[in-house]
Amino acid sequence: MKFHNIFGVQDDGKTAGLCSYFFVLGWSVSYFGYHQIEKTSYSSFHLRQTLFLYISYVAIRFGLLTILDKAGLLNHTLSFNNLVVFTNVVFVLLWIVGLTGASSGKEKPIPVFGRIAQTVFRGI
């Protein structure tokens, strides 16, 4: 089923799904420009995936790691910088997995976060 939205693009939610993977601006355009007008299960699926991925990244990267560092729970072997790099690499890999799933037209959950995202943000 093809839709026609305010941007003049005809699609079945794939544009919204792909666009949502491009950080805050892409997610906002995807949600407000595409999804609010023509809601599809495909766009909803990927919007939930990316929103949960972004929120998890911010919470872990800026919240948990900073708390662990300030509390003195990181020693010289497991330094703050190593954890930051590890966190960034893991989230970039998860982002790539999600983006490739969206570009292939599949509703494949992102490992670790995907199924949780579908239940937490089921209202989207």
C-alpha cells in the first residue's frame, strides 16, 4: 500500500524507518513528517528501535559511566576512556545492524535492545 505525505514522497513506511536512524534530526523528521501523517507498522517498529537505542546510549554513556568514574569504581585496568570507547563501538555496531535491517525492509529487532524497545514504546 502506497501513501502520499506532505513531502510528496510515496512509500509504505520505509522512508520513515530509514530516516529515523539518522540521529535526533532524522528521528524527528521521520516521526513528525512521515509517521504522524501515515502510521505504518514498519515505521513504528523502527522509530521504537532507534528511540530506545538513542536513550540507552545517552543513559549509559553520560550517566552510568560518569557515575562509576566519580564514585571511584573504575580502576587503572578498566579506565573511563576504555569504557567510553567500548560503549561507542557497541552502539555504533547496534546502529549499523538496525540501519541495515531498515534498508532491507525487514522488521528485525536490534540485538539486546530491540525486543525491549517494542514493549517500552508500544504507543508509538
